[in-house]
Amino acid sequence: MVRKRRQRKVKPGDGSTLKAYKWWHSVYRSQFEIDHDGYRYTLDVDQFDWDERAFLYRDGRQHAVSVMPASFPVPGGLIEAATSTYGMKRAHLVLETDRSETQLHAVPGSAEAWRARLAVRHPVLSRSISTASIVILLVALAFWVPQAVEGLTHIPAVADRIGGSWTSPVVLPSWLRTTLAVGGVIAALERALQLRNHWLVDADTWWFG
């Protein structure tokens, strides 16, 4: 049902030519591709696009466009796209026959492609970085949740309903709050480069956004 609703948002592309990807585009642009059913499909996303659109190209020509999260129909399946605050969290081909999923490949020169090469060439280092990112985000979550609850209970309507406000026993010095914020942003970016997103691990990334 969700995929059907997303497919209804898909509009035909204008047939324009796909612009070549340059390394400096990594600052704002994500691009993934896959060969399927005799075509090369390329998913192109401008992270600064206020309309939050994804563009699908077929053999270098704009084939379709949709607001994200998007589900583009292709022969025998769908190409799905979704973003988080810090980058892509989904760029997958989903086949209709068995619902199997294949992640699209990041185009050469992109930050996502660099992160994928690191995972292949230095798997131990890659796993260590991934683990560190998860730890940082979970630690930050443990500190930010009490702060969020405290802020919520200081809203007059909420305070009246629960019989008063609540003050968090966790008081962080400014330097530690700054460190957690910076570390959280870096960790969130690192996970976005791998299209990793978990409802709990990444729950607090919107704080940093």
C-alpha cells in the first residue's frame, strides 16, 4: 500500500541529459546507479533541494522524477529512494518476484563510493569506524533524551497536565555538549555514506540537524 502511494507521485522525466558527476559534488549531491533489464539506471539526488526530489535517469536521460520517499517503477520491480538529515538512507532495487533488494552502487568520485572502497580495502578499520559511530550516537541519545523530556515538561500545557515540570538530573558542561554535538554530526554523516539508518541508533540525529 505504501509503495503504491509512492508510485502515484512519480512523474515522467523531461528527457534531459544526466550531468557528469564531479568529486566536489559530494558536498550536496548523491548519485547511485545499477544495470537492470538491459538499461543503466542512475538515481540522482540534490541534498539541498527544498522540494526533496529524486531523479531517475535511464541510459543517461531523465526518465522519471518524484518527491521522496520515492518508488520508481522499472521492469520487474522498483527503484526506491529516501533520505535522512545527512544524506541517503535508501537507494535500492526491489524485485517484484521475491522482494529481494539490491543496493545501487555509488558513482565513482562520490563520498559514498570512497566509503565503499574503504570497507573493501580495509574491512577492520571500516568496522571500527562504524562501531565508533554507533557508540557516539547511542551515548548522545542517552544524554539528549532527558534534556528533551525536561524541555517538554516545561511547556505550560504539558506541565499542567502532569502536575508540574521535571528537571533532568543530567547536567552537561558546555564543552561536553559541544563535543557530543560535533561527534554526533560526524557519526551521522559517516552512517549516511553507507546508507545506514536505524530507528534507535539514529533517533537523535535530528537534534544535530
